[in-house]
Amino acid sequence: MGNQNTTVVKRGGKRPAAGRKSGSGKFGEATVALRVPASQGAVIKDFLAAYQRKRLSADLDAVGELSLPTLHALPVSLPLYSSKVSAGFPSPAEEHVEKRLNPNDFLIDQHDATFFVTIQGYSMIDVGLLPNDKAVVDRSKLASVGDIVLAVIDGEFTIKTLSRKKDGSPRLLPANSTGAYAPIDISEEMNFEIWGVVTGSFRRFK
């Protein structure tokens, strides 16, 4: 018999661009295969889960106490001076007063849906939120990309700017140009909820 041409078909093996994209896992970086004793598998998983929670808590920069506006406070109207007033001390003369302003009306849009949160850390200093500031949070407003929001991640409160990744999943962005805080990508494993939109803030200097 003569020689016959035989076509060898290769099956299996790694296909180009197949598998999970590098850096798309829980830890946001490439992974390696590692052989461990079967009895230690659960221990290592628990350790990695604890490590992930610790790293997340550093970026959360959790807020402090929550408080509600006083329900039956007497309205306070203070003079709002016109921007035309020259430099120096504003004159108390009535003609320089543009109108009288109630601080509650300025800060609060919907009284029964608003509460205050104390800022603790430095993750949002680039938008003017400093430690011990009071952030005004309105639960009645629908959060949009670009809003500063009060979010809850696995039971921890944090204030960040709402964003989205290319796949549509939420991402929380810090506002600190030092790079000390990383964006927080929300995964399906996280318990995530937006509690409200930050509409303003106030602070005391003395």
C-alpha cells in the first residue's frame, strides 16, 4: 500500500483571549495556581476573605454618627448680605440686606427625608468634605452617576462619588488626589445599597 496523507486535528489546549480577563477577579490583579493541602483549603479561603475585608475597609473611610434635623425647631432667619457689599465689614444698614435666609430652608429640600452624617476621614477632601463636617443626605433623591452618595457596603457606611464601570456595575470613587484611597468596585458578592444623595455640608470653625 502507498503512503496515505494523514491530517492531524489538534483539539483542546489554550485558546487566545480565552478565560477570565487578567485582573478581573476579587483582588483586581493577576492570579497564579497554587497547590495546597486539601485540609488547609478552607483556612486559606478564610484568610483571603479577611484580607479582602481589611483592604476594603481602608478605602471605605466609614462615616461617623447619623443624626436627624430637629422636627419642631423655630425658624431662624438671618441677614443675607448682597454681593455688592465692598470689602471689609458689611454694613448692618438695611439697604445692604438682600433678603433674610433660613439656614434650614437652604440646606434641606425635604425635611422628612433628610439626615446629617459626620465625616470622619479624608477620602473626599477634594470636594470640600473634611473630618467633622456634617454632610446633608437626602433619601428622596434618585442617585445619578456623578452624585456624591451615602452608600452601605457590607454594613459599613461610606460617602463617595457614584460612577459605573464599562459593564454597568457600580463603582465608588474617592475625591483625594494623594492616591491614598482606591476606587471601590461593587461586586455581586457585596451587600450594597445607596442610602441617599449628599446635597450639601456645613462645618464650624470655632
